[in-house]
Amino acid sequence: MRKIAVFIFTVSLAFALGIPRYPSISPDGKWIAFSYQGDIWKVKANGGEAIRLTASPADDIRPVWSPDGKWIAFSSNRFGSYDVFIIKAQGSAPIRLTYRHSRDYVTDWSPDGKYVLFYSNRDLTYHYANYNLYRVSIKGGTPVSVVNEISFFGKYSPDGKLIAFNYGSSEEWKKGYHGTANHDVVIYNIARDTYKRITTYKGNDKWPQWSADGNWIYFVSDRDGVFNLWKKNLKTGKLVKLTSLNEEILHPSVSRNGIIVFEHRAWIYTMREGEKPKRINFVASGDIPSGQIIPRVITGDAEEIAPSPDGKEVAFIAHGDLFVVKTKGGTAVNLTNTPAREYSPVWSPDGKRLYFVSDKRGSKDIYYLYTEDGESFTRSLRVKEKLIIGSDKEEWSPVLSPDGKRLAFIKGKGDLWISDADGKNQKSLSPYWNLSDIRFSPDGKWLSFSRDDNNFNREIYFLNLEDAKAKPINVSMHPYEDLNGVWSPDGLFFAFISARIMRNQDPWFFYLTRRDDYRTREDWEEYYAKKKKEKDKTPAVKIDFEGIRNRLRRITDFPSAESEIAISSDGKTIYFISQTREGWDLFAYDRLKDKTKRLTTGKRIRGNLKWDKKRNKLFFLISGGKIGYFDTKSRKIKSVFFRTKMYINVVKENLEKFEEAWRTLRDYFYDPKMHGTDWKGLKKKFTPVFAEVSTPEEFCYMFNLMQGYLKASHTNCYAPRKKSIESGRELGVVMEPVKSGLLIKKVLPDSPASYPQSRLMEGDIILEIDGQSVSKNNVYKLLLDRNEVLLKIKRGKNFETLRIKTIPERSQRELIYKAWVASRRDMVNKLSHGKLGYIHIQAMGLDSFHKYIEELYAAAHGKEGLVIDVRNNPGGWTTDYLLASLMVKNHAITIPRDGGPGYPQGRRIFYAWTKPIIVLANERSYSNAEIFSWSIRTLKRGKIVGEQTNGSVISTGSQPLIDGSAVRVPFRGWYVNDGTMTNMEGHGCPPDIRVVYPLGEDAKGKDTQLTIAVQELLKEIK
């Protein structure tokens, strides 16, 4: 296996941090524009002092020069989504050209300089990685689709007659991908509306660029193992390798006089053919908005909370630091103030110590804080810190016993350990590979926790701490998720969340003894009346394990999901949060009366239910990271208002983020051999780079490039998404600009444009919206934030005025998708003469599954066969639900009096389809859609028609980082159970009948793959 060359990045900038990205050479080869610190800059092609052209807190990227060199187009997310902007090359206020809430990425200009070419996911209804090419006039107006096919990185030929683009859908940063979703270079003939693939290499050929004479295409390819620069002659087919670098080249740009600029080793390089690449050094100085120290005011964003035992203070985590604030509100005190990540605050029962977890030493360790002067943490000026548990392994999730003398915690991924409260006398209790929800019983003699088995079924266990030889005992014993267990303070019962009834998460509880399980309501009232006279004492927990599962009691049967439980001090009330129409709200269940009461409406509670010691105040997090609590005496919801300021060291925080993200993948990536990658070597190589990044977007850009060496799917890094300040709206029609306005090409069924009172018709031309001409304005700009508009339209020779409600952009995309599905269904019905049904599964989630069940009867009942289409399906998790519908075998036949043979549908979990099926899949069938395709093939339920699936199958989770960024964590591999144990990652499901998609046919209303699938299924049912 090829070893990774290790080198150290060195950056010598003046007064600045940042990684230059997306370089673009001016047409005359004299200037380079690039993205740096989230802004657009330019520098002379031989280096020197860089000039800042934009200055905004947004991410300004992908600059491209106009043909005359006077303008630069770029993309920016300053309004929430990435839009197209232009700016004068000498500097000016940016002009916005696009207004839809999609990702609009600049890629070129038309040769006459009148239009900006960009690729966007604006009109596509399936997987997020698919885009089409559009153009927009620099004078304004509505964008026009240029290539009605999946297309990235488009470039006009010098004469403007052709467009070279990438067709494919593999991630930009992924290395070594050989599959059907690889990027090929395609040339589109605009006049003829034809496509020609000019590269067919099984790996990736990316970022095509034209030579000045139009005879050559430059592109980047990994056909020799590393992404280097190549070119191909369009007349002779001659292929020439231009660079032989040992590290990848990214985003090349070519000037008219043959100067090539590209990214390499986190920097900008230039070269001419036949010469060695040369690094361009520049100085970026001036007022740097993303300097090394950034002040930030914190009034929310709390992630974890812990009220003090007396309820007078609340500790919380925000932006990776540990704070404490008075419950009555005020200035929050930063107790840690480190660039490291702190977690899991826990108070000692006497309130003198505040335990927490920090990764400041390179792995998670357990510390506690105390005050030397005896003051509270909000008043003390002498707060001290002590490391009590630390090693090379991760130690985390600390939980103190009720008497504060012992500390339970997790070591590694899921080993349960216990120690004294000061970290001494550490002892392993139960080695395992995952663990959560640790709780001490009220008497401190038992531990409860939840953990998954190898089938990822989470169960709740009890462990006797008094017996050194004791093994964990499964007390939930059910094949669905049981978690978030809580002991009652009196030690009489145990409550938890379970999905045991139709996979719906509900709160349940069971009494620990059979005697208590037999008590009636009158018995309990008598018991509590007697207990009230007794002095408080630590309860002795007794457990009858025999028949414990038979004592389970369901608290609610809400159709929504419930999560997190808290129990009152007397044990009579069980609090929980439940999902409602208004968000997550707090509920109370009276155990004696068996009644549930809603306590909040629209509070949008996020969880983290925590009591003070006397259980007078139940604290929780609210949406936005605010803190609130329920006062059990006043029965009111109150807020804990806090404000504080912190100063973020950009360099140290980025190194912390990098360390955490790198460590997370090291520990949880499904393959311990990291796909053969030298993961430690990559850390050494990239650490200097992450000391230079300046924005979350730069960080994720570089981390994705590093993850590319894993050659794995499901490995994205995401920067915090910017909130949109606008509401994008649509008319419910498909339209295109014409000279006088906007021509209605299609009215989408079920949209306001299809209603009798606001009916638009194909052929109508929209002239004005609210009195403004659409020929001079971008229609989506005119529709922003407008729930209703007044249209002036031309219908034939007549002019009319029409008032119409608008719909959200997401609703428009869904209507386009429904229209596409309806067209496929009509096609199948026509081709099969009504013998076959058709269903497209949009995604492998519950919404799509419910839609499948809903449509299955209507689409297939009475048919002889069924076409199931999972093309363009991005995945999810519902394959086994689908199989429960498709793999049923009739063990009997029922015949009612005067009726015919059948089987009672009410006896089945889901509506069953037992007749023949055929499955359509393609290279944009991802993840669980691929598992579904493999399952149909492996179980021989039907044939697969189309193209081999993507080969991107790993179960994934997500790890949030300190600033709100996140990295995906592929933690579980999938293997074909056919004797071969084929790893589905990197091995897409091969079709039984391969049908290569002819480029451009979808826009013409054709579907060769579907046609052949119908023909094959008809053969089977004869």
C-alpha cells in the first residue's frame, strides 16, 4: 500500500491566520483571486501584498474572473445560503445576483461577460450532492438552467458553444474512490443539446478547464494514485500528465496565456507547462476581523447543566468552558477558561466540589474544583482545580454516590469503573464496548446503566456493588431501546424510557419488590401518610429480581416520543418531557392517581432534567441553550438569565477542535486499521495547518481533505450553519425567463397555482409581481418574505391580474418530486398495460416508509407485479421495515363465506406484498438504499436493474465540536450475509441487469432504466 508522504506546512504571514482556497487566475495571468479568512482577496501572480476585496462575517468563496478581468464573481452565505455575487476587481460593494435558499456555487462566466455560470441544488428533489448548472445575468433577472443534467464545475469553451463539466456525485475530498459515482468530464453541446463523456476512468477526473484555443481540456485525476494535473486533446484523444506531485492538486484555474494556478499543500501554486510548480507567497495585513483573539458574549448556548445541591447556583457548559451562575440570574463566572473542551459538571452532595471532565491533556480526564476561601463558586476569588483521574485512555461521564464518597465513571468506550471520590482505589466493574446512563441507587449499593448488545439493542442493567463477584443483571429484557433509567428517591421503583410498544418511546416504571407491586392506591396513601411522620433516612433498596419484567407499567401511550425522566422527592410524581406540536414540553405523571398533566406549552425544552438536592427545583435546558426550571412549590416555570463574556483564542481553539475530531475518528471509526491509513502520521502532517485556519468553514474544508485519506464515506465535517434572515417563497410553477417576462412551463398539481381561484396555466407569461417588472428583476427576490403576491399576467392576447398565495421553497421541491413520481407511475402503467404498480422510495426514513405503506395499496393492489425504485435515494435506516412488508410468505389462505381466497391484513404488522417485484437502483442510491438493494439480491426476492450503487455504506453518528461544528463518525460496517462477507463500503450492489443512464434523457421525459425494468418484470409474471 502506498505510504503517505509526511511533510510539515509552514506559513509565514503578517498579522494573519488563514488557509487560501479556491484560487482563480485572471485572464491575462497577472492576478490571482482567492478565498482567505472567509473573504475574497487578490494578489499578483508572482506574490506580494494581498488586497482584501470583501470584508464580511460570512464565508466568501470560489472567486472567478470575468473575461475582461474587470469583475470577480463569487459565492457567499451572508444571507444564510450560498448566493452568487459580483464585485469589481479593483474593489466595490458586492452586487447580489441570486436569491434562493440553495447552494449556488460560482464556476465561470460566459465568454461575452454577460452571465455568471454557477451550479446549484435549487431545483433537485433528491440527494443533496446533486447539482445542475445555471446562468444569471450580471444586470439582474431570473437565473436560467443551462445544463438539464446533473453537473458540477462547469466551464464554457472559448467560443461559448460548449460547456465542459463534471458528472458524478462522490465527495470532493474523497480519495481513491472507484465506483459508479465517480466524476467524469463531460462536454455539453448547447445548440445540439447533446452530451459526450471525454473521460471514462473508473476513478475521479475533476475540475475541467479549457485551453485558450479550445483544443485541450485540463483536469485533475487520481489515475496514478494521487490527484495530479492532466490534459486531453479533444481531437486526437491524446492524454498528457502535467504534474507528478506526491500530494493532491485542487481547484485548478488556467489563464489565456497558459498560466495554471491551483491549491497544493494548503497553499497556492502556479506553473506553466513543462515547468515545476512554484508556491506563491503573499502578505495579508491590515484590519483582520478574524484575528487571534475574538471576544464573544454568551447569553445562551448552554449544553449541559448541573444545579448546586442548595439550588442557589447552576453550573453549565457553554462553548467548551465550565460556568456557574446564581439561580436568580446575573453574570456567569467562567471557572475553567481554557481552549480545551469541558464536559459533565457534577456537584458533590455538600456543594463544596464541582466535578467535571476536560480533554486539556489530550484525552478526557476527570477533575474537580473547590474554593479555598469557603465561598460559593459565584463569589469565590480563589477557585482551585485538581486532577483526580487521568490516563492515556478516556475517562468520562462521572457520577457521584448519594453520600459523595464514591465516583463511578466510564473508561475508554464503555468500561465501567468506580473509585473513591478523590480518584483513589480505582476498580474496574464491568468491561464493555459501550455504556451510558450510569446512576447510583439511593442507598449507593447498586449501579444502574444501559448498554447495547451486538445487535444494537439497548438494555438496562443493575449491578450489585456489595458483591465483588456480581455480574450485571438485565432488568429491561426487551429487543428495543431501553435507556435513561432513574431510581426513585425512596428506593421503591425504577423508571426509564422504552420503545417496546411499536417502537414508540414512552416512560415506564417497575416496583423493585413484589410487595410494592401489589399495593393498591389506598395502600399507597396509607404508606405515605405513615412515612410523613417518620424522620428522613437513607432508604435501603431491596430488589426482587424474579418476575421483575412482569412488573413493568407504562406511564403514557402518547403517539409522540418521550425522553428523560425525573422523580419527585416523595416519589409520587414522575416528570418527563414529550414531543408536542409546539416542541418538547414538560409533563407530570401522578403515580397514585394514574393521571398525566401538561406543565408547559411551547417551551421547547431540550432536556437535561436535573434536580437540586431537596428536589424543589427541576432544572432543564431550553432551545437556544437557555436555562429554566420548574418550581415544585409555586408550580411555575422560571428562567435563569445569564450573561458573560469570553475571549476565544482562534489558534488554540482550532487545535482543540482538530485534536477532538481526530481522536474521535481514531477511537470510533469502524475499521481499527483506518482503511490502511497512517492516521497518526496524518495528525503530525496536518497539525500545523490547523494552527493557521481562521474560520469554521476553513477548518471543515481542511478536515475533510484530511478525512479523504480514509477513503471512506460518511465522513463529513460541517461548520455551524448560518441562520437565514429571509424566507424564500415559490409560486408552485416551473417557469423560465423570456423576453417579456416569465413563461409558465408547468403548473405543479396541488400548488396554489392549480387552485381555481388562483389558477395559472401553461403558456401564461408573468409580467409583474406586486407592480415590479419580472423581466428586470430576479423573481425570487420579488418573492422573498411574501406570503401572498399580486401577479400581472399575459394569457394569450389578454392581460389579467391574479392574487396568489406563495409556498415555501421546500414545498415547491416536494411538489416537483411528486410530479416526477407521478410521471414514472404513468409510464409504468402505460408500458405494462396496467399490470404493474410503481413506487419510488424517496429516502430510507419513517416519513418515506409511511408513504410507501400508504401508496402500496393504491399503487399495487390488484396488480401482478411491483416496480420499486430507490434511485437517487440518500439512505436512512428502514430497510428491515420494507423487508417486513416484502418478505412475507402466506402460511395459510382464508376464505370468508361468499368471499374469495385471501389473508386478513389486520393480522400483519404492515401491508404485505407477496407478488413479484423488481428494484431500480443507480449510482446515487446511497447507504441504506444500498443495503436494501443488497438485501433484495441476497435474499433472492427480485432482480436489481440499473447501475451499481454508490458503495457508501457505514452506519454513522455525529460528534459536535466546541464551536458548534460537527464531524460525522462512521462507527459500524455492513457486510453481505451471502458467505462472502463483502464489505458494502466501497462495494456497491451490482445490478442483475445493468442499464447505463444515457445523459440528458431525464430532461426529455425518457427513462431507459425504468423501461427495461418493466420489460423484465413482465417476462417474470407471464
